[in-house]
Amino acid sequence: MRKARWAGAGIAMVLTLVAVPANAQQAGHVTGVGGVFVKSKDPKALAAWYRDVLGIPVESVGFAMLRYDAPGHPEAVVWRGFKQDTHYMDPSPREFMLNFTVDDMDAFIARLKAKGVAILKRDDSDPSGKFAWILDPDGTKIELWQPKP
């Protein structure tokens, strides 16, 4: 078992990771982080801070491709600042949204529905893959993404 600690803005979160053999899992699992989306009064200034202070390679159009390797995961994570008045994260009152990649959208949604999770919307027609949106118990919007192969 591995433990990871993440602290920021006066709060700390402890995440416990438990290794599960790949052959013991059924289809329909989160395979990693697909993106982090945040609201900002000034997305360009925020992008510049991430680029200049943290060294994240933010492109001139305002997002960063953060590359990492993981079996079954896309080769990049997208970072993008949204304007303060965006409605993309509605109905969540939060100033951020989580995006998780999944290996099998149909199996994952079936698992969510079996647990009583409401699906806000689903889109299987996007050129980059399949999407679905849900809310967590705190009202944070979560975007699920099954990338095209």
C-alpha cells in the first residue's frame, strides 16, 4: 500500500492507494486523470503563473499538455483556465471540475447507475471520444472521458 499526501490552500487530503492485480478488475474503471479545469477571473494571467512559477508548459492558447506514461491512459493531461462566468461546470457551485478517463464508458456508467449515481448528460458523438457527467456528494462536477483509441 502507498500513501500520498496533497496539501494546498490550508487543507490536506490523504489518499491511500492499494495495488489490485490487473486481472482481478472488471471493465469500467478510472484509468487516470483526464484533465483539470478551473475557473479564473483572468485565465491568461493564471496560465502565465502556472507556466512561469510552476514550470508547466502552457501553450499560447491557454492550456498545457502534461505528459506521463500509464498503461491504458492517454499520453497527455489537458490543463485549461476558464473565465469566471463559464457555465461549463454547472450545475456544480464549485470553481473546478474533475475529469477522469475511463477504459469502458458503458461498463463504467452501468456501475455508477447500479450505485444510484445520476448521469447528468452523456455524449458519444465527440470526435475525441465518449463523455458523461456526474456530481459527487459535495456537488463537484465530474467529467468522465473514454478517449478514442
